[in-house]
Amino acid sequence: MKKDFLSIADWSSDELFELIDLSKKIKKNPEDYRRALHGKSVATIFEKQSLRTHVTFDVGIFQLGAHPVYLTQADISLGKRESVYDTGKNLERWVDGIVVRTYAHKTCTDLAKAVKIPVINALTDFEHPCQALGDFLTVHEKMWSFSGKKFVFVGDGNNVCNSLMLFGSKVGMNFVACTPEEAVKQADVIYTDVWASMGQEAEKEQRMKIFKSYQVNKKLFYLAKSDAIFMHCLPAHRGEEVTDEVIDSKNSVVFDEAENRLHTQKAVMLTLMKER
């Protein structure tokens, strides 16, 4: 039984399919899981800004019958006011699980090593496994299969790209991280993200110049299959990495992705915490 959800690389293909199947059951019949984690508490640590991750975890924890304890960097100064180890050893005496959104991936793995309770990676600079799980649930809903499908990530190879690439390799998809044009031909999925991630704001002007030709616009999207879907982890910088005509098109599933974060994160928490 897995203790943590830190990286897609740690989970086998079968285990990832089990998470997707459980996510679908939760999404279809949420009332069946209303008290699944009744009486448990989950600490949610957020060092970075968040809309989708924060809301979906808080709502998901509540909908499973547990209690969220929200902690910002101002509350605990993770790794500064006291060590990551000491913070973890305190928290494991009070709560049943920890969700952490932080900068260095090592902070997340060090916290997991320090405690006996589950730790869930809600984003680090290296990976975003919760996003990838929600994304692949979305792909499966739209296509009913991963095998042989072409998944193309256009733009900066960031934490989201890393998790998507690992997930694609586990479930039999042909994953391509690319420069535009040639790579997107006959794609089943086109995915992009902002060109300057959190912490890279000072590089925005330089990155705008470098990635200008990576914009997912109507001309680029036309090279994919006619029924290809457009994906973005959000927030989107409209007019930069994607145009309105693509993100607002019938091919766009960006808000389905955002919704599915709720169901997949509930599946992760159930899998890690129900029997503990």
C-alpha cells in the first residue's frame, strides 16, 4: 500500500488506472463517499498562490467528511522558523495527512520521509502529479483509451510537463514535448501552459520573445486531428501561450480538467488515508 503521492514515477500503471477508476466512481456517485474519511483531519500547506488546488483540496476534504487545516507560509515558514523535519513531526501528532504546495521538490520528499502519515504533492517546482491525474481522467473521459494516442505539450518544459510525460509513459500514450508545427500534426491532445511559471516572473519579457512561436492559435491547432482536444492546467495568459479562439472553442476541455481535479484528489486521499 502506497503511503504518499509525491511523483507519478512512484506509481505503477495499474495503480494509476485504479486511481482513475476510483475518480470516476466518486464523480458519478459523490454521496457514496460523504463520510469516507469522517473524523480525520488534513493539513494543507501552501507556500505558493493557488486557486484550483486550494479550492479542490479544501472542498474535497470536506466532501469526504474530514476537516481541512489550511496553513500558509506566513503561518509556519516551512523550513525557516523550524526545520521541515520538526514541522512534520509536530503535524503527524495532530492530523491524518498532509497536502503540501511548495517550491523545492526536496521539501516535499523530506517531509514525507519525516512522517508516518500520507503526504500529497500539491505542486513543486519539479512535478505537479495532482494536475496530471486530473488531466488524464479528462483525456480518458473524452477518448475512452490512452493506447496509441498522441499527446503533445507545446511550450516550456516545466513541472506540469514532467508529470504529464511520466503519466503518458505509464499508460501507453505517445507523449511529445515540442517546438511547434511538425510535432502537432495529427495530435489527439494539444496541451500548453504559461511561459513564465510562478517564481519566473522576472524572466517574463525574455520568455515572451523565446516562446512567441509556441503560441497555440487557430493555425497551429488546425494541424492536429479534427477532433483533437485542447488542454491547459490554468491559469491561462490569453493572448500569450493560447488565443481566445482556441481556449474558448468546442475542442477546449480546460474547465473539465479543473473540475476533475476535485474528483481525482479525493481518490488520492481515499486511497492513502482510508485504511490508516
